[in-house]
Amino acid sequence: MTDKTRSYYKTLLDIDQNLDRLVREIDLLNYLNPLNIEQEKKRFFGSKFSEDPVFKYRKLKFDPYTLQRQLFSQRLEDIPDEDIYKLYHDAVYEYSGLVQCVATVGKEKKFFYNSLRVFGTPTEKDVKNAKFILHFHKEEDAEEMVPRYNADQAQAYFQAFGERYPFNFRIRQSNSITGAAMALNSGELVVKKNRKFSDNDLKILSNHEISVSMLTTFNGLDQSLRIFSHGFANNHPTQAGLGIFSEYMSDSLSLKRVKELAYRVLAADSLIKGYSFSDTFDLLYSQYKLDRETSWLISLRAHRGGGFTKDYQYLPGLKKVYDYYASGKDMGLLLTGKVALEDAKLIEKLQQKELAQKNTHFPESFQQNRNTNEKLKFLLSNLK
């Protein structure tokens, strides 16, 4: 960035730095993942799926009211560009929504309504797409689907996979996460401690969490504007879609995995219908004949905090990214940080104004389409 550009956009850069300092505290997933997952799982199964789990969560490390006030005290009206003003305006409102989510984790309906405001809810089209996917016959479980590795072996695999990229990240293990692994914006990969991993799990997670989630974190940190690392408004569907698309391009994605995304849509939809934890579990376990471990996990992801709808975004996000790629558009724009597909033209504009640079790192999986599953190609092409 030249001195002239820096001088002209001084107010913008000051606001961007202020927001960088403020939003570091807002790591929703860190607060949202229950601390007593295993104990409550054991109790729920022991009750024959009738007693809803009662989850415990981390205590807040910041004052939500003070943080909200500081977010809205930024002089956005002084930003000398309408498009960039709108980018920051929308981001501040989303950060504010995330603060409200964090402040109400575990407070049932309060959290649920805050979650709805930030992440929305599945549309009728999303639900129809999910049910369309579930009509396909399940693939036979191949040898590579058999869980055989412990968390230490998985950690070693991720460490070795990460050496393909020039950025460094930390890995630790925890029981207090809902997924098999989770990349945090702090540059840390968290691996589920008491879980077994299959060969396919390792491929999926490395191509999703390292090749996309971790990579866009470090690309965002390389940008002059910190908003790239903290996230544009509504970046979640794009980021989720990019992660699953990386699985597809690396030939890791299976029909079983896509069906899991479809079940997540139905679980999020069950929240809107007022289902309890045991109702959602029953829908998956009794009606759709999912195994009890998967039914538990999908129900947990949907009901944590008091009702978390974000999981439905993986399927529509994947469709958006797939169509974007199929139309021959620049995938690099979507990898410049935690950005939204809808902001691709704005990112180009920021690059032209010397306020952003092209992405430093590019996923190996995006360099060549290695997918060999024609059924998946047909599915993704025919989602509405």
C-alpha cells in the first residue's frame, strides 16, 4: 500500500484496527461447545433417549455491553467510499450479533433468536434439496471408511499434511468440541480426543480444515485490512461451502458425507418447528434410521447453546461455490480471507485500490478436479 493510499484511507485504517482489537474476543465456537459432552451423552443414552442433555458452557471473558458500545462508536460515516462503508457497516452489525450470541449461550430461546438473526434458517428450497439427496442409495462402506486411528495418530497425520503449506499452526486435543476437528481463527487446529478416525476422515478433515479453514485464516492475516481475517458479513455459507468443495475436488467427499450435510439441514429445520433435543434425535434415529452416534452428534450440533442453526449453511454454501467454480470465475477471490462469495466484485475493487492483495496461499485441492464419483457430480449439478 502506497503512502498516498494510506493517507487517503487513514480513517478506514484506524476503524479497521479498532475493530481488529475489539473482535478478537468474539470466538463463538469457543464458547458454544459444551464442556460436559461425554457425561451428557452417557446420561442421554442411559435414559433410552428420553432425558434431554443439560450442557455446561465456558464463562464469558469480556463484558458484552461494553464491547457492543465500542463497536457502534466507530465513525463509519467518515469512510470515503460507499461500498467500503457498507462492508464495514454490515460487518459491525454481524459482529454485534455474534456478541449477543456469545452473551446468551446456554440461555435457550434468547440464544436461539440471536442465532437466527446472525445465521438465518433453512429455506423451503434447502429442505427440498436435503430430501432430494436422501433419496439416493447409500454407498457401501469401503475399507477407508473404517475408524482405525486414535487422536494421536490423527494429529500426526494433520501435522504432516500441514507441511505442504508455508504457514504454521498449532494442534491440540480436546473432548469439548462437537466435530472431529475444528480450525480456530487463532491459528489452532483442535482434534477430538476420544474419537477414532478412518482414512476417509483424515482426508476430509485435512482438505477442509487445513486446506481451506486454516488457509483462509492465514490469507486474511496477510491482508492490510484486518476485516479479511475476522470476517465479512455473511461469510459463513461461503467458508462452509469452500471447505466441502475442497473435499469434493480432492476426491474425499462421499455420498455418506453429503447425506450428513442433508441431515444437518433437517436438524436445523427441526429447531424452527420447536423440536426438543430428544425430538430431533428421534427424527434422525427412528424416522431416518441413522445410527445413534451420528444422530447424537447432529442433534448436539443443532441444539448446543439453545439452538444453533448455522449447520444448515454447508449444503447451500457448497452449491453456491460449486456453481461459482463451474462458471469459471476466479476462486482466488474467495480465498483472500473470511469473505463472502457475494463480495467477489468488491474484493476486486479493494485490490485495485491497493487495499487488498491477491491470496498468498492456494489450496492444493483446487488446482485440479480429482473427483471420481459421478453420482456426486450429478447431485451437485442438480441441486436447486
